[in-house]
Amino acid sequence: MWNGADPILKERLFGLTNSEGNHGEDVKEYYFYLDSTPTHSYLKYLYKYPQRAFPYDDLVQTNRARRRDELEYELLDTGVFAEDRYFDVFVEYAKAAPEDILMQITVCNRGPEPAQLHVLPTFWFRNTWAAPHGDDRPSLLQLSDGASIVAADTELGERFIYCEEPTELLFTENETNTRRIANTPNATPYVKDGINDYIVRSRREAVNPQRCGTKAAAHYLIEVAAGQSKVLRVRLSDRAQASPFGNAFESVIAARRRESDEFYAGVIPASVSADAANVMRQALAGMLWSKQFYFYDIGTWLQQRNGGSPRNRHWRHLRNADAGR
């Protein structure tokens, strides 16, 4: 997302390092995992995005200057949410099938005036082709309708990405901008922060005019009236869809919501209050949302570090990707 005021796209959560936070590492954002089924057939997430410029430097400098016996300086303390000038951005995922995933984004303007927002649902291939003995390079290619993308990979095959009435589709490569971080020539003119430069810095040459690459975004520029909301829809499927949106899309979303309600009705005791039930549901959803997989291949890790430390040398057989097989 981009609110038109920030120096960068809001692509990831912002936090402080140990040296910047007076109480150690700390994420300075407001985000909430609202719902999830155990199978992830339905998920719901909320992010609160200010309409003013995000106070990156203020958060770092003020927290760094505070002693450990003082309170942390939080995002709310900066005044960036004053007058309720922010967006509530709800993201819902619902599975029509194991590899047919619907995403619905609802942007609510909580402020007193109309406000514009750039929303960029983004798709990319993890870069496995740049490593030694890397994989074949996959591709994302815009289709002739201007709102769909075909993703092709030698191992995964084809997938189809559908975007409902985007302003435009943007393409670049999921390649590090080495010129920026190491002052060495880039491997390609289209690097992973090219979409940021196109939106924030109006650099049209930062994205690929051939409309292909390994990273792509559906760009929506919307204006939302005060107190109102707008809905954006995207779909990722393993098969071509003649009608990816419409009543069928809405029916899947509604069905998965009901199934989530039914699941939690059987988990949360009937004796608890409605407020306590909501807290419990969000707590369980948060644990389901934040499951992580750490791909630790000790053999490769040791090889890259000339043998590594003695305590790891006897664990060359450990490769976490094999643990669940």
C-alpha cells in the first residue's frame, strides 16, 4: 500500500532493533489476526494504515533516546492517527479448492474526509535461480485482458492470477538492487524495488514494459469517502477460470465464514461472554496465522561457512524440509 505521503511503499511491518528500542526489539505497527480455520480454508487479517506519513525516524530517535525505566514510545503516541485519519484494511482469504485461493481486500476510511490509497496485491517467485546450481527461472506474464497473469514454473506448472478491474499490472524481477545496497551493477534493469520506485518516485522505467518478470503487482488507485469502504478482489488458481469473480466468488467467501463460525462454536465454551469468545477466537487465529517453517539445511550451511562451528559438524544430515515427509 501507499498513502501518497510515505517515503516508501508499506510492504512489511516496521520495527526497532535492540539498539533502537529502549526495551529491545519491537514492532511499531497495529495489525490483528482476526480469524483462521485450522486448514487455513478461511483467514482474516486487519492492518491499520495511517493517512499521514508514517513516522519512521520519530519512532527510532525517540525510543533510542529513552531510558529502560521509561515507557516505550508507541505509534499511537506520535499523533499519526489523530482525527481518525487512517484506513482499516481487512484482508480475507478463502479457498474454493486446495489450490484455488480467493483474496478479498476491504479498505475502510475512518477519517473525516475522502482519502486516496494505492493498493498493490503482489505476487512473486522466491528467488531460487540466482543461487549456485539454481533452478530454471520461472515467469509471470500478463494475459491479453490486461487483468490476468499466468505464472509458469518447471516444477509447479501453471497457475493463474485474476485481478478484478485493476488500474494496471506492474512487472519486475525478484532480484536484489545491488547498485543501491552495494554500489555494484544490477543483474537486470528491473529489480525487486522497481514497483516501489514506479509508484512512489514516478519512475516509469523501473518496471518492465514487456509486462513480464518474476514479481508482479496489481495496482489499484482508489478514493474512499469518509466513513465508507471499497472492496478489491484477487484470485490465484491452478486452473483457468472463465468467471473468476461475481456471485460464485461471494458464495465461497460466505461459505468459508460460516464454516469458521461453526468450528469456533465447537471450540469456545458456551459459558463465556461474547467479548471473551471474540478474544479467544482471535488468540487461536493468531497462533494459526503465525505458524512458520524455518528451512535449515545444515549441510549447505556448513559448506558455505567452510565447516562452521564444531558443535554443528555432526548434524550434516539435518534438512528441515525432510522432517515432515
